[in-house]
Amino acid sequence: MGEILVLAEHRRGEIRDVTWEMLARGRQLAKALDAEINVALLGKGLGHFAEALARNSNKVFLIDDARLEIFNSENYQAALTPLLIERRPLLTLISHSSMGMDLAPSLAARLRMPLATDCIGIDLEGTAWSVTRQLFGGKINAKVFFNRQAPPMATIRSGAFQITEGDSLNGKIIPLPSPLSDGALAKRFLEYVEAVLGDIDITKADILVAVGRGIKGVENIPMAKELADAVGGTLACSRPVVDKRWLPKSCQVGTSGKTVRPKVYIALGISGAFQHMAGMKGAATIIAVNKDPKAPIFNIAHYGIVGDLFKVVPVLKEKVKGLRQR
């Protein structure tokens, strides 16, 4: 029986969402292949992470070493190389994050594994693996097939797959001896610099009210903020609003902003450029308000209102207030 191997990414005491996304897709692919879905977990004192990951995989290969506590691509490569050589997984998945972009190319080159980066889709067609990647700034989706000379590796864009709950697999945690030596490293960790956030982190919000170019001016932002307050949500925006300095960068949703997955996403005056939709398409419910019936945002919206947002928003706000007063 073969296996699909996911490299778990964790940072500052949390497993990154992209790990669960890769596991969800990996489980689907493994089921189709009658294969195992396994996880490689590297770090120090991560037994609690291993237990959580084991519920969603068949095996968790745990390498516990103080030198792996903070990510360093040289140490990670040294730790993963013998594991991948021994296991020879059918497919290896790594996040397309700062970690994955640093690690995957050198690891794939070291092991002579075909590599596709920044993938938004991965499928098995017959006996061949295919991945979907975006070209020309996301204007074109390209399906790329791996050659069959060696098992492939892919880095997966955050938000590409939905986190889905499956039956608990009650997997085994398999501690492995660390293969690291005490040799000098070309890289060393200096410090972790946290990105400056606004008063509210939009990635944690359950409800987002996002404004786009259709809001017309900074003087109209308070109208959207009132709707956000009425529904118990947080204000967000598309890139043009940030470019015009109507809202701070911390509010931006999209490929050059933040990837969000709220329960409800209300898009006001957002046409739906592919860069923006890539950052919010994972929302559970998308409600779009736009006066252009051909706006791309309507292609992914669950509910759409074709109309002038300056007429629609006040009505929505009063309706919500009325419901709350009942």
C-alpha cells in the first residue's frame, strides 16, 4: 500500500490552517488510491500536535529535536531526506508559505523529485498526477502533468482546499530518531518578526463586510462600517481601497492581502477580480451587492443583489436592526 505524505506546518504554538487543508485533500486522494494519508511532524515537544494530526491521518512520523523547534530549511531538509528516501510516498505535499518556498525546491532537487509550486488544485487522472497552477498573475489556470519518472512533490497555496471533517482515523504516532548532526549551518535564526495587525484580525472574523471600488470615496466607508456593526461583523476591503488609502493594509483581502474563510462574507461594490476572489472564495456564505449584473463576483456568490449599494446597504442595515429588536 502506498501513501501520501503531508508536511505539517506549525508556527508559534499553532498548526497552520494550510496543514488541515492539505490533509483534507490528501485524504480524498488517498481514498481513491486505497493508500494511506500520513504526516511528517518536525519540532520539539509537539506530542499534543501529533495527537491532533493522528486523528486525521494513518500515521504521524514525529521527529523531536531541539534543533527543529524553529524552522531552518537546512535542518528540515536533513531530517526529511532519509524519511522520504525510505518511505518513497506517492505524493508529498508542502505548504506554499515562506517555509515551503524555502524548503521545497532544495529538497526536491536533493531527491530528484518533480516539483510543482503554488498549486491551487491537485488530481489523479488515470495513473498520472496533475496540478492546477495560475499563470500571468492569475489570469489563466493551467493544468500541468508530472512525468512518471519519480514520485512528485507539490507546494499548496493556502486556501486552495476546504477543511473538511472526516471520520477519525485514529492513526499511529511513530517517533523517529533525529538524523541531524552538529555540523555548522549556513543559515541561522535571528528573530521572529510579527506582522503588524490592525485592531482586529480579519482572518479570525466570522462575518466580514468588504468594500471595493464601488464605495466611491472614503466618506462612504462609515456606511459600510455601520452595516458591519449591525450584523456583528468586521470591515474588510479589496486592494483598490487600500491603494487609495481609504482603509489600512490590514483590512485587505486577496492574494496580495489576506486569505479569509468567514462564515459570512458580504461584498459591497466589489467586481470580483481573480486576486480578490482567491482570498475569500472559501467563505461559507458569500453575499454580493453590485450594480453590474455581469460582475465576476456573482459567479461565486451564494446570494447576489444587482443594485446600487448606496440604496441597498441602508435597507439591509435597517432590516438587520429590526430583526435584532424582536
